[in-house]
Amino acid sequence: MFGSRFKLTLEIAKVHLLSKPKQTVIAMLGVTFGIAMFIALVGLMTGLNDFTEEITMTSSPDIHIYKDVTSPRPTILQQTSPGSLTWVHHQKPKNELTKVRNAYRIMELIRKNEMVRGVAPALSSQVFYNYGPAQLNGSILGVDILEEDKLFGLKSKMKEGRIEELLATREGIIMGQGLAKKLDVKKGNRIVITTPEGHTMTLKIVGIFQMGIGVVDNVRCYANIGTVQTILQQDPSYVTDINIKLNDRHLAKKYAAELEAKYNTKAEDWETANATFLTGVIIRNIITYAVSVTLLIVAGFGIYNILNMTIYNKMKDIAILKAMGFAGGDVRSIFMIQSLIIGLIGAMAGLVIGYILSVLISKAPFNGGDIISLDHFPVNFDPKFYIIGVVFGVITTAVAGYMPSRKASRIDPIEILRGQ
Amino acid sequence: MEVLATRNISKYFYEPEKFQVLKDITLTINRGEFLSLVGKSGCGKSTLMYVLSTMDTDYEGELEIAGQKLTGKNQDTLSAFRNEHIGFVFQFHYLLPEFTVLQNVMIPALKRNKFSPEEIEHKAMERLKTLGVEQHAHKPSNKLSGGQQQRVAIARALINDPDIIMCDEPTGNLDSYNTHLVFDIFKQLTHEYKQTIIAVTHDDEFASKTDRIVQMSDGHIVL
Ligand SMILES: Nc1ncnc2c1ncn2[C@@H]1O[C@H](COP(=O)(O)OP(=O)(O)OP(=O)(O)O)[C@@H](O)[C@H]1O
Ligand SMILES: [Mg+2]
């Protein structure tokens, strides 16, 4: 019984829509445009986000332990009589080494925790690379190359050479591709490095790697940790960083705090380390949704206007329907159905066009330049966004259609019939 | 047996100034009666018809149709009541312009949802045939002449076999042949099928042949 009554309202709504095809299509196009833009934008934005997040996350540790030189230190007075009122202005850092004390002992303990997937030591230093007349600022990272590979998948990032060659060559380095390009060096070349303290050493390039991000590829070289200790003229226990990867990256914040308290060093989790990057992700998401919602609201106003106009033109029809026995609710359904049909068809068309746009964008050539190694845009085709698009579109049209429909349902037939 | 009764119905218009258009109208109409409502232009006939048809609820007094008191009922209840019990032919025969003639006639029955669409279509075609407009059934209703539209509106008023059919000048646009046709249909409906008809008319000959004439003057019933 309901079925047939619904069929009548649907039929009337259909006739109304078809009797003004141009108006109907324009209203639909508004929704189509909004949804298509949403799909294309969100696909591109989240595609880029996921891509950069992926390479940032694989190339950075979940927790990074190091010695923070600028951390405030208590004065002797404060230590001897705690609670006393002392104040030191412009405290200068002590001239101490950026060494993590007992690094190997700490690593051993950390490795025992079952949350931890891997731990690797590193010794980093600023250096100048000299190759002929060229001199470039960069950093050298002394690592246990096999442990490093376990954490960051170095093997798959190698462009030339193999990581095992570093083990065989005590005075070898693996160089970032961007840096190698700037210095115009190849595998097998020798270069001279200079430390800030003025020590120099000649090293042989045994491989070239590419992480995919400029901040790494353009400045970094890997060497054996012993080599770097020799350059810096430090003893074999000298380690400046401990990098940790966890099985679940989301536990990093809590565990980092634990480590900090336990070993009295600085332990930074990936969220803190990549705060600017993550803020960027959030801002991009906000922009995507803001633009899409704005487009949909504009489309909603279009529907609102067109429906209002339709209702204004159909006052007489509405009065007749009511005189013949249609209740206010029936009249409201007639117009709600119209706006929902507009919304649904418009949204579906929007999905198709959005998908086509996304495919075109993903095929378009794009040069990521020095910052990211990319040759085309990464686009996200997650069906989730397509569902959100339809839901968004239908909700917008439902909201836009509701007010005019309610107005129609409240029309007093007698006013119109007598008005003639 | 009475099918419609009013008690002391009065109605005012407030625009442009307060003015009593219906004055204390008390009227009883029996089932199967064919009644004509006559009076000078502007005496309040259409206004009374809107009150009787339950569409106008802004009046004083009481209205009862088919044993149900309708004064004070809400709009949706009244809509459903009209759908089942009242057929209405407006003074300006309104059809829905985007629908075909047949659809116009079928809509009140589809809304009532008592019979299958096939049965309704069959019945609608019968009605159109009786009124001599069946050849236009599939045309858009706004492509018909005034008189043809009026007959379609009459067919639509009959589709749900209402207790009362209210017509505001149903023959206003018709030639004498079709006026007679409509008169004969109304006569048959009232006498054979015991439906009730209230017809406003300016046609004295038409009125004189009906069962009962109610004369209005200046908002009163005088006869
Ligand atoms: N909406 C309105 N507002 C104010 N006055 C109205 C309104 N509608 C009608 N009137 C007045 O009420 C009176 C009765 O009008 P009504 O339409 O009932 O006359 P009628 O008897 O049907 O006339 P006709 O035979 O010309 O159709 C008229 O004087 C008219 O001017
Ligand atoms: Mg009138």
C-alpha cells in the first residue's frame, strides 16, 4: 500500500523534473561539479600526503635518542640546596660532547622490549665534501650498515653498488644521489671530507642511494661507524644517536617519554620530529574539505533557488493537489524527492567525472624537483572518498531541498484558488 | 437522510476592510439530492462552496458531512476526507498542465489507493467517454479547449465516487449540447447512484430542472 502511494509521489516528482529539463540539468551540474572537484582534490591531496608520509616515515626513526646540548642544567647551588631561590640568566651550554652515554648498553636493554622492531646506533657529524674545487656542506652518518638496513630498508634504496661493499671497504661511503650529482661524482671516485674541527680524510664512494626526499639525498652520506669515529678522533664507544623502530609506530610517544625518564637523555618520537610535516598534512586536508564543502554549498544554493522557483510556479498545482486530497506531507515528499533525485544523479555523475579527472591527474607528468623524487602525481583512489562524496552530495541537496519543500507543504490551497 | 448539514455558518473577510460575506447559513442537504445554488455575482456562492468543501476552515458555525463533524479538524485529516468523500469542480476548472488528461483524472484515485492502477485507468477512461473527451485522454491537459478542460475536471471529480460533488459553474464554458450532457450525467448520478450534487449556476434553465434551488443574496440564504 505504501509502495503504490510512494509511486504516485515519485511519478509526480518525475513529471515535474522532466517538464523543466534545462533547470533540472543545471541543478544537477552544480552537484556534479562539487563532487567531481571533491574527488579529484581529495584524491590528489591524500595521494601526495600518503606518498610523502610513506617516504618520511620509512626514512625516519620512530624514536630518536640523542643528547640535547641545550637542555637546561641545574646549577651547583640548586643541587646542593634544593628549594633555595637561585636564578641564572643566559646560561651557556657546557662544552661537552654530544655523546649518548652507555649507548651500547642502552641499545641492548631497548632491544629486549617486545614493542621494538629494531635499534641502530649512529654517529653523525657536519662535514664539508671536497671534490676538486667544489666544496659542499653536508653530513656524514656513521652507522652499522646492516642494522641500518633492517630499520630503513637501505638495500631497496640503492641506486648503484651494494651495502655489503661498505663492510668490505673500511674507508668507503655510500652517497646520496642529490649530493653525488652536485659534486659530479660516480661510484669508485674518491673525495676528501673536512670536519668542523679541521680534520680531513679521503674516502671512496662505494655506492649511491636515493631515499626520495631532498633533505636526505642532497646532504647525506653513510659510512661505517668506526670510520666516522676515526675522522672525529673519538673512541669506539662514541655514538651520538640511537634510532628505534617499533612494531606499532603509534606507541612511540609514550615509549619515548619512558625512555627519556629512564636513561636521562633526549628521546624524540616521530610525531614531534615531523610536527611541521604533520601540520602540513592537516592543513592540506582542511583546505581540501573547505574547498569541497564550499562548492557543495554553492550547489546547494542552486538547488534551493531552483526548487523555490519551481514551487512558486507550481502554487496552483500544489493547491489543486491539496484540494484533491494530498496532505502537506505528500506535497513535501514530492519536492523532497525532486531534490534528492537531483542530488543523487548529480552526485553519481560527479563521481564518474571525479574519477576520470583523478585518472588524468595520475597520468600527468610532474617533476618533484629536488624536494621529492616524483615523475607523476600520486593519486589516491580510496573508495572511502567516493562514498563520502555521495553522502555529502545527498545531504547537501536534502538540506537545500528541505526548506522549499516545507514551504510547499504549508501552502494554503484556498488562498490560491480564490486568488483567481 | 441528510448527507451535509451546516449550522449558523458566518464568514468575514478582513481585507481590504472587515466585511461579512456569509451570514448565518444553516442548510441541510439529503443524499441523492441534485441542488443548484444561485444568486447574483458577488453574493458569496463561491465562498460558501469553499467552506462546504472543507478547504476553507476560517469560518464560524459548524459543518458536518456524511455524519462527520468537520469543523476544527486539521488540514491533513480534511485532505484525506476530501479525497474520499468530496469531488470538486472549480469555477476555473484547474487541471495539472504537465500531466495528460488521463493522468489528471486518475490522480485522486491513485492517491486514494483503493483500486489497482489498471482498474483506475479503466474507470477513468469510462468517465472520459461519458463526458465525450476520451479521444483526448493522452494529450497534455493544457492542449484542450476551455469546455473540454471543464469536462475533464468533472470526470476527475467523479473518479472516487464521492458522496458529494461540488461544482462551481460546471457548465460555464459549455455549449448547449454539452450542458445537457453534463446535466443528464448529474441527474443519473443523483437518482441512480444516490450521489449528491451541489452546483453553482447562473443558468436559470439548468437550475429550474434540478431537484432543489437554493437562492443566495448578500451572504444570506433567502430560499
Ligand atoms: N479573498 C477575498 N478577500 C476579500 N474579499 C473577497 C475575497 N474573495 C471574495 N471576496 C468578496 O466576497 C464576495 C463574495 O465573493 P464570491 O466569490 O463568493 O462571489 P460569487 O457569488 O461566487 O460571485 P460569482 O458569481 O461572480 O462567481 C464578493 O463581494 C467578493 O468581492
Ligand atoms: Mg463564484
